[in-house]
Amino acid sequence: MAATQRFRPNIQTGNRGLDVADLRRRAMNDPAEFAQKTQCLIDEGKLSWDKVSDVRNLFLALQDIEVPATFDMMGQKRAIMASAFPLLAGGMTVAGINAAYEAVPTIGQLLVTDREDNKRVSIRAAITSEDTQVDRVDEGKDFPEIGAGEEKYEIRSKRNGRRLSITAEMIEENDVAGIVQRVNALGEIANELIEEQTLRRVFDIDGSGTSPAEPYVLRPQGAGTSLYVTANTTLTRLHADGNRVTNNALADETDLENARARLVGVMNSRGRRVNIPLSQCKLVVPDALAPKALKILNSELVPGVENEVSNWGPRGSYRPTLISSPMIDALSTTAWYLGDFAKQFERKWKLRFEYVTLENRTETFLRNRIAFQARIAWDCEIGAVDYVYVVQNLTSTTAP
């Protein structure tokens, strides 16, 4: 299955492409056809920055030719005339960013539900949180109506982005390697920043730390609140002992059982017991704990007990999906988590990804000889829309 392209150029083109001499001739003779041919060549992977042998020749061949293109700004498309070089360079750059972005493995998308929302501050309400205690509706009587109750969660936004510049010197010196390096870095950095933000929020490193502080992932009624707690007095549907299990290092199946016991008995927004099937849950661990987790989940029998099948093993009914990443170790090498993450966390995209290119033939080129620039931007934030579906487990009593 083809990878989803995450970035799209704001100057769009379409179909196949040719060598530099033919590119110039086609651009001059049929500018509209040039735009179509070059983008298809890029989409097919036949034209990319690392396949350009002479960027100076490419620049000189195309920089003085104007071709029609479509400029996309905040969803509004405008027909414009653009220099053939930045149009082609923009297409190759966005393709390189996409490839670099997809090449970095991530787990964040497995721990959240992604949603598009253009609001700076979004409110998520439990639509069915109010219900009556009626268990029978007699003939001719009105059916009770459900409604949105008082449980509302706020998810904010966070804008971020990066840009790159290709200087005249890089073109004159045919520094293709330098261009490729910058393009790759743009995609990799975007990926890493989003992944780090997602993990930091899901584990509520700031809001549930030893000294809780912004940004909080849990904001009931808009107020920042620690998500993971050991003594609960404010999260009304949670155990009095909270959703943080201390002194519960991941050593064997008994530690998983301790986490499971904490998931049992929590309430939903209507005051009913929540059934959280362990087989649908995820066991999220740092890379340092991955070997131990694999050993537990792959053990058919309970160690030290003759012929007793492990509930957490391949034949057990509890066996969750194991997820691990070395990026978790940067936050904690000992804390681990069990639960239904996608049901508890939402990753809101106010701006999914925006890509803009700029050719500098006037003031910027005059001041610093920058021949081409590209910028990517995004706006996303992660928020908890509940607090009963995930349990945090600590080796001792110290928060990550």
C-alpha cells in the first residue's frame, strides 16, 4: 500500500518530465504541458534532487522561463505565472520531504485518534453523559432524551514549522548533496518533533510530573489537571487509588495483573462500569523493557507453576498488543503503560501540513544571495478526552 503523502506543494503541477535540454525547450514551447510532465516524473520517483547531476545547469536552463501554475493559500487556489526553476525545485523538495518524513518510524499514531479541527481551542463533550435511570419505557410514553452533560475537555493548539534555503553558492558549486541533506532534514525534523510531542503528552510528562506544570494533556472544563495520580479526589470516575500504580516494575505477569486490576471498576460518563477488553489494549514500554515484555507475552505457561496457561501469553485471553520505541526511553526507561490509548487521547490538527516555496530574485537575493526557499508548517496538539482507559506503572514512586 502506498504511503500517504503528508505534505503537498502550494504550487501544483502534474504528469511526466524529460532531461534538462528538453525541459527548457518544452517549457518555452508549451509551458502548461511542462508543468504537467515534470510533476508526473517527480511522482513516479524518476526526478528528484539526488538524481540531479548539475543543479547549476538546471537553474540556468529554467530560471528565466515563466510557466502557469496554481498557487494554494489557505485553501484558495489562484492561477499565477511562476519561474520554471522554483516550480520544479518545489516539486522535488516536497517529494524529498515526504520520503524523509515517512522513513522515520513512529508509534504516536497508534496511541491517539487523529482529528481535523481548525479551532484554536476545541471543546470535547461526552454527548451521552446525561442519562436517566429509566430501564423501561411503557407504551405511549415518551422515550427519555439523552444530552451533553458537564464533562467537557479542552484541547488547545500548538503551531510549529521549519524552513530551508538554497543559496546561489550552492547552485554555483553544484552542491546537490547539501540540498539533499537540507531537504531530508526538513522531513525528519518535522516527524521527530510531532512524535516527541505526542509521546510527551500521552505520558503527561509535564502535567503528571513531580512538580505538575503546563502543558497538561488533561483539561476538564479547561483547567489543567494531572492525568496520572496515585491518590484520586477530583477525577470522579476513577479509583480512589488513581490510575498510577507505584512499585510495579515490569518483571512478570503479576505486574501486568496489578495494572489490569486498576483498569477494572472504573466508570464511564453515565456512571456505568467500563469494560476494557485487554485483548484490545496496548502495552507500551520503553526499549529498555521490550525484551522483558516480549518474554512475558510469549510465555505459554506461568513460570514456576506446572501446566498453568498464562493469561498474558499467546493462548491467554488478556494478551495486549506490545508497542515500544527508543524515543520513549528519552522520557523514562522504567515507566510503562497499559490501556486503550486511542479511546483516551485525541491528536487535533488545526493545520495538518502546509508547504510553501519562494523564489528569491529580488530583495532577498540582493541582500544574501538566497536563490530558493521552502517552508513547512503544522499546528497540532494532543489532549485527553477521558482519564479511565490507561494505567501508568512506575518502578518506584517517582514520576518520569
